[in-house]
Amino acid sequence: TTKIILDLDTGIDDTLALSYILASPNAELIGVTGTYGNVIVDHGVANDIRLLKMYGREDIPVFKGIDHPSTAESFEVPPDSAIYHGENGTGNAEIPAQSDRQAESQSSVDFIIDSVRKYPKGELVIVPTGALTSIAAALEKAPDIVDKIRIVLMGGSLTQPGNMNPFTEANISQDPEAANALFATQADITMIGLDVTTQVLMTKEDTQALRNIGTPVGHFLADMTDYYINISEQEDADNFQGGCNLHDPLAAAVALDPTLVTTLPINLMVETEGPQRGRTIGDPTRILENPKNTKVAITVDAERFTKRFMERLLTLAQT
Ligand code: BDR
Ligand code: CA
């Protein structure tokens, strides 16, 4: 099994990523850490606590992360994110569970540092699916973890246009400085960007199969994801592919099974100035240097992934 920490801005596809990890027999989720993006940190963490309650997994601790970008005093959810994920983050579908549980008092930054130090190299993978502020902060606070940390992140794009603007993907756009600092380290990073996540879809056939199970979990997952499919069609009709992209679940799946994608090793940077602010691009000053610390996923076995994803989700929804 692989130990996993999910760093989520929960979020519709974040919820699907959490569900996938909980449904995977080869994963051990040791903690959920909250970042911002689709929602503010407090809101994402509250969603995580309710989702874990819904799945009967209140044994899994939840930690709060840094709640604003490195270059700002505070964070407000961009209007686009509120539209795509709904005001509550779960497409206005109500999570069918309530909980009084609070986040742990330890910060996500310290939990990540302690966890990387605790487990032998290769046993733990951190999966960030929102703003990278806390992950970059952990590496800055504890530079010794750089040789041990393994990160499979959802964010960025090397070969495709962005989804915030033609240059920028949402997660990287939230804190380009943090992302740039992270890519500049020698940490072992796999980037699951729009290059591959736009190739994996969930359709209304899939959501109907979940609904047909007849459980509250099945109904919730189906209603939430239908919202995402509908909004994807409404907001971007010209590029609608017949479903919604499974951005965050693909990163979670690659953390457990790297053979789902092929990757290009490269030293990356993030533009922090001008109209291309937030763009992930090869770092010209390190482009010929070895080792190349980031592996950018370029192709994906979409069929193998989506089949496994739906099988596991359907099993989970039966409970
Ligand atoms: C990413 O941005 C967020 O909206 C999604 O949850 C995903 O992590 C896609 O660009
Ligand atoms: Ca996300």
C-alpha cells in the first residue's frame, strides 16, 4: 500500500479524489490537509470533515493549511471557482452527514513535515489539488525533507491552454510564487496538469450508475457531479466533451499507479510577472541541467483510469 496525504481545496473533483483514495485497497490515507482555491480553507476543511463522516472514516485526521497566497493578505474565492464548484464547494449538493469534529490543532505544514520525516522514502505520497502555498511553506521551513518528499500534484499545463486564462491553470494561478518556489527545489514532483486531465471524463451515464445504487452516498456523488457536468457545458459549450474533467482524481490515481501516464522529465518554472503570470513553462536557466526534478504527465491511459475510477466509486457508494 501507499500512504497518502491529500491537500485539498474541496471542491467537486477534490471530493471525487478523496472518494477514490478511500475506495482504493492499495491506499492508506494518513491525513487530509486543507488549502484554498475552490473554497476558503475553513470551508474546505468543514467539507472534508463531513465527507469523512459520510464515509465512516472519522479516524482520519484533518489539518488546516495556510489560508492565503504568499503575496496577499487574504484570499477570496474567484467568481469562476464559485460558479464551477457551487457556493458550498460540492455543486450545491448537500453532503449527507453532519459532524462536530474540528480540525487538528497542528498546522498542515507541520503535519506534512513530520509525516515526510516519519516514513521511509517511497512510502508516502503528497497529493496537492489546490493552491500550493502550504506545500511550498513546508519545504521552506524544513529543507531537509526535500530528498524524501514525493509529490503528485494536480496543476499547471505544458502543452494545453490554461483554464483561468489562455496561459494559466487554476491551482497554479492561486499562488504562482509558491508554485515557482516548489518547482525550483529538487523535490520529486509529478505534475498532472491539463495536458492529461482534459483527457479523462465522467459522464451522465456514470452519474446515473451511481444514483441507481440508491444510497445517500450514491445520490450525493451523482447530484454533485451532474452539477459539474452541467456547468462545464454551460460555461464552455464550444469545448464541451460530453462530461466533466476528472482533474484531481487523476492525480490521486497516479500517486497509486504511475503507469497510468507517461511523463516528460523537465526543470519547470512558473511565470510570476506580466500577462503570463501563473504559466508553467520550462525554466530556460536550468533546461539542460540534470537531474530534472519534475515529471510532467503528457499522455494518459484514459480508458484504464476511468474504468478503475468508476469501479471503485460504485463499490464505495454501496456502503
Ligand atoms: C483544478 O482547479 C480546481 O478548480 C479543481 O478542483 C482542480 O484542482 C483544475 O484546474
Ligand atoms: Ca482542486
